[in-house]
Amino acid sequence: MPSPNLRQATVLLAHGSSDANWLKPFEQLTSSIRQSVGATARIELAYMELAEPSLESVTAQLSDEGYGVIEVLPLFFAAGRHLRKDVPMQLDALSKEHMVRMTLKQPVGLEPEVAGAISNVVLRSLQENSEG
Amino acid sequence: MPSPNLRQATVLLAHGSSDANWLKPFEQLTSSIRQSVGATARIELAYMELAEPSLESVTAQLSDEGYGVIEVLPLFFAAGRHLRKDVPMQLDALSKEHMVRMTLKQPVGLEPEVAGAISNVVLRSLQENSEG
């Protein structure tokens, strides 16, 4: 539980890609979430690799602004080597370097609501085919 | 629209990883979708790279069983180089090699229902923090 004295920010972490087309949906998702929460919460998008802003630059920025707790929410379907090894090591290093507390949530794809939505999309697609 | 004479199968296409932990949620999702649709539709999971079964082996198998139309539904958040270049080229080659019609749907992450579910997970996480 975060100390009430420390300002908290949320970083949505996507894998990243050198392809701008791949990045766009993540930017749109971040905008739409920001609109939903309004000015009550600080939300940033960062990429693990291949695209800017990096997790490192976003962490440095938030720390400079006085945020003391950063919650990292991975926009991943599942936790492989990246989320079980690379990212925790990076969070550990960044948290020491920038004097912030960093926590890593489970990937959004593992949340039942997201898995259920994917199921629905597949089922609807099957239904459309059988009606076609 | 598929010809009524051709049997149709759906392949859920995930990126793939050498890490079995990463694969598990995709296998669970596929099982749960199969349970929902019952025996009325043929659904397979395939990986683009780094894991088996590959899209190639699944396509060969389905073609051997007499499926003439294969719809590929990418379990991706967004369409980058993989889904805009590599996969269409592979589908083109596989479709010629195995005499099947193959279609590529948009990635599930771009479906509003999935994007909405991700938003909800983020918003709920923010709410839990502010209540903590």
C-alpha cells in the first residue's frame, strides 16, 4: 500500500516496435484512459524496447516531477522472459537510480475481463461466418 | 464470403515465445473458446515463431483433413511489420502450397471490446490505489 505522502503515477508498459503503425493503438488506448480518469491520476505510456518514450526516460521524468511511487501495468498478453526477468531487473535498477518505489502488475491479458473480451471477439467472428 | 461447399476452420495466431509460461494463457484461451463453441467449429492455435505448433504445420494438418477455408485471427494488440508484411506473405505461400483459401482478420487488440476491457482493468487498478 503506497504511503499517502508519496505521489503515485501509473505507467502502461508496451513491448515497443520500430513500426509506428504498431505503436498507434497503444497511444490511442492511453489517450482514452486519460480522458476517462481526467486530471485525478497521472498516466504515462512507455515502451520496453525499440520505441520512445522508454521506461527509463518516463521514470526519470516522473521522478523529476516528484512522483515517489510508480506502478507499471504491462500491456502484454502473457508473462514470458521479458516480464519475469528483464523488466523486474530494470525496475530494480531504475528504482534505485531515481529513488522511486516501483511495482509491477500482472499483464492485462491475464485479467479475466480482457480474456473474456477476446473470447467474445472470436465467438462473434465464428457466428458471422456461419451466418455468411 | 466462404463457399458453402468448403469446410472452414479458424486459427488463432499468437506471436510465440521460447518460454512455456508465455504460451500457457494462449492455450487456456483456446480451450475456453473451444468449450464455448462446442463441436460446431474447428479452432486451432498456432504460433508465428519460436513455438509449436507453427502456422505452417496447423495449415498442413487442416488441409489434410479437408478444410478449404482457414480464417486467421491474430491474438496481437496491434498490427506491425509482422501482421502487415510477414504473415500475409506466409499466408499467400501456404495457401498456394496447401490449396486452401486463407484470410487474415484484424488483430483482436484493435477490437473496441478488447480495448474497452483493457481500459476497465487500468481504471479499476487506479481506483484500488486511491482507495488503498
